[in-house]
Amino acid sequence: MTNTHRHAVFAMATRFEMIVSSEVLSETRLQAACSDATLEIEELDAQLSRFRKDSKLSHINRSASYAPVRIDTETWNLLRIAQDVFQQTSGAFDVTVGSAMDGLGSHSVVGMNHVILDEADCSVAFDHEGIVIDLGGIAKGYAIDRVLEIFQDCGITSALVHGGTSTVGAIGTPVGRRGWGIRIHDPRRDADPSAFANIQFPVVYLKDAVLSVSAPNGRILQDDRDQSHGHVIDPKTGESADSLSFAATIASAGVIADAWSTALVVLGSRSDTIDDRCPVTSILPTNADPNRDEPYTVTGTDKAMIDWVSPTK
């Protein structure tokens, strides 16, 4: 008999949901694993939120301009990943956009090159005042990575967890299936249903991987002039990135999938310039006429996870 348990928790300003199954573990053990995962998500939310004055990240943002701040290895490694992706994407992914998000339309100090990570001392410092780190672009993916690790440590071999439906991680597959089927939503269809009436949409069959989808209008920000902006910010301009309707990425780690889906939205039509350095499989919309040309491009090594289905009538 297969035991299954479902659980949900609200954290990081979104809803996390998880489903775990096992033919070996009892439902009580599955429930305990989900409880451990919930505690981990809530702890990460408390430590990585820049909006909580008592969080580790707020302490870093307040203090690192004046002196190096010693931090735990976990947080240091997360910042190192962010710095690595910043370099790989030529600055398209940048966790120092916090000041730009706070003051859209005004001058702000942005650039992961201003963040100094000392491995020997396990510390972080800023070389310029006004730097504000915001980990919202990778926090959900990182939380999902930790949840999947907890499940695997418990011996769970079939699980799915998502954060706000935009980042989804999977262990194994449902019984008798090729993977966990996740359909990619294309916002362009909402704007023009007739143009996409006969288009096949991408479906990702996740197995031991994480899918992340970023869209410029997933969350709305207000600037100091009371104007609305999408929440994905181009670090180079300080303005919303809106040249792509979405970007979807598949990777072995949620933190990598999250970072690169954000970067690809920022890069937009320039995304093909970094394919050789991109460690993810990506699904990107094209500007082609969907009735005449291919409306999506797919790059990467995990194309076998992707299938195509007609839209639901």
C-alpha cells in the first residue's frame, strides 16, 4: 500500500505545498518529515528576509558597509552562489537590487562586485554604502532544496514541493508515471487567446530536478512616484525587465533554477549570448507569430523532460 501525505505552509510571502508518498514509510513518518520541512522553511524565512529587522540578512545590510560581518557557512555559501551567477550572467542576476527595488526611478547603488566574501573568515563586507541585498530571487529555490534534502534523508523516494507555484521541486516520480507533470503557463495567451488557440504548450515532467518560472509581472511594485512596475529588476537600468513574458528553467538545484530564470527574464532577447555558460535547461518565448513560427525555444541537456500538449479547451 502507498501512503501519501499532503501539507502546506505560508512563508516568504507565498504558499508552499508538498506531497510525499512511500510504500515503506508510514503516514505518521511522512507527516513528521513534512513538519520538519515546515520548520526549515519558516527558519529560512526568518533569517533571509530583508524585511524582518531581526533577520541575519537585515543585520548584514545594516552593518557590512562599516565592517566585515561574520556569518554562518550556510548563508555565506548562498551569497557565493549568488556571486557566481552574477558573474556568469554578466550582472543580469544581482541580489544587490534591494536599493533599486526600494527606490524605483531614483539613483541607487547596485552591483554584486561591491560585495566582498572572505572564505577564510566566513564574512561578508560591502565596499560602498547603500548596498542592500535582497535574496527574494533565490530564497524559494533554496528553501525547496533544503526541503528535498530533508525528504531524502528521511528515505522518501517520491515527493513534490512548490513555492507559490513558480518554483517546483521533485524527488522521483508518482507511481507508474514518467515524472511529475507541470504545465508552463504562458501569459501571452491571456492577452490574446485566439493567437494561441492551437498552440501546443510546454509540459515539464520533473524527476529529481527543480523547475523555476519567472515573469516580470508576477508581483507588482510601486515606486516613489506611485507608478507600478514588475518585480524583476534589470540591475543595469534599475527599471523593470519586461522584454520576455516569462522564462522557465530546469536544474538539479532550486537555487540555480531560480537565479537563472530571473537572469533570463532580464536578458530577454540577449539570452542567447550566454548559452555556453548556462547550466540549466531553458524554455523561452519567442517574438514569432505563434500561428506561423515556433513560439518557444528550448536549450539545455534535460530536453527529455519536456513534452508538448494542446491547450485545455
